[in-house]
Amino acid sequence: MAGFTSLGLWCWSQYATSVYPHFGAPDAGLDSLAWSHLGLDHGAAVLRREIALTPPDAALLVVGPGEDWTLTEVYYLISYLAWPRPVWCVGSTLPGRHARFENPPPPGLKASELFFYKISPPPGVGARSIGDHLAVLRSPP
């Protein structure tokens, strides 16, 4: 039994990598979320730069798949980094279905910036990609 355990641990260790978070970095947790969901290295800084271009009272909107629970984490990440700007979230679903994960804006809200998470922005609107799963559209029509 000890031989099989030793062999198994040795084989497993060939594929395991240990990555330690930078506990001294103030944005370590935020960067971890941005990396795992958006593929952004130093994601907190990248998102702060994007959001800083909008006025402090501008509303932001996150649009993503309404059946994907990670939409909530990306929404909270952007909302935290955008403070004091109000951030809303709309889940995209099939017609006739209600999104499980969303926080829709009040009627008639005009967002200053749209974040498209895991969905493609409409063609021809000029959105630009800022990660594996995120695109930004500033001042939507």
C-alpha cells in the first residue's frame, strides 16, 4: 500500500504546480477573480483604468449570460472597482426565459459604459476587447 501511495504522489507531483498569491499586494483577491473569469493579468488595475475614463456619477452596465453564475462575480468585481458609480447587470437568456443571475437597471437608464462578459457585442458598435471574456463599449448609442 505504501508503494502505491508513494508512486501515486510522485506521479501527481509531476503535474502539480504551486502558485502562491502575493499576499502583500493590495489587489491580490481582485486580481485572482479577474484572472480566473476574464483572463486579465493585473486585472484590478486594468479595470480601474477603463472605469476611470467615465465620470464618477456615470452608470455602468454589465451584460452577460443570465444562466452563468460567474456573471455575478464579474458584476461584483466591476461594481467594487467602479465605486461610487452605480453598476447594473443584465443577464442574456433565450426568449421567454428569465435570467437567474442579474440586477437590472431602472427603466430608462442610459449607461455610459457597457461591459460584455462572455457574449459578443453587437457588430459595428466599436466595442473593444480587454481580456479573454470581456469587451467594453464606451458611450453606447
